[in-house]
Amino acid sequence: MNKSELIEILAEQKGISYKKSEEIVNTIFDSMSEAMISGERIEIRGFGSFVINEYKSYTGRNPKTGESIDVKPKKLPFFKVGKELKERVAGK
């Protein structure tokens, strides 16, 4: 499922216009993005949680040349699936 499919499903199930549905989905995604940018954790019970993992700098290696390179510290979003969703997908 992609974003436009989610917008269509919301519009159909709630009987609202595609434009209104698009505004709702964009508002949710924008709010989630802003929360993560500010370092907040997002938890959706029964679904999962979104957190920011911080990685320290390290010395890596260029696989083509074998040359050592310094990798800068970084922050990356990470999704941890919830127990209920994990069980539903597994068919339990």
C-alpha cells in the first residue's frame, strides 16, 4: 500500500472527498515527521513505534578501493513492530 492508496481507502470508508482525505493523511504524516525531527518517540498501540536511533562515528572501508574513510555520526528513523501486529501477520 502506498500513500495515494491510503488516501483513497480513507475517502471511501469515511465517505469524504479525496481532497479532504489527502489533507488528513498529510497532516498525520507531517505531525509524525515533526515529532521525530524534534526527537520524540511515536507509539501507535497494536501497530508499533517509531524511534530515532543514533549512530556514533566510526572508521569504515570503501569496498571498491579498500581505502579507509571516516563515517560521520548520524540519526536514522527506526520502526519497531508491535506485538499485536506481529502476531496478526504471523497468523496466530
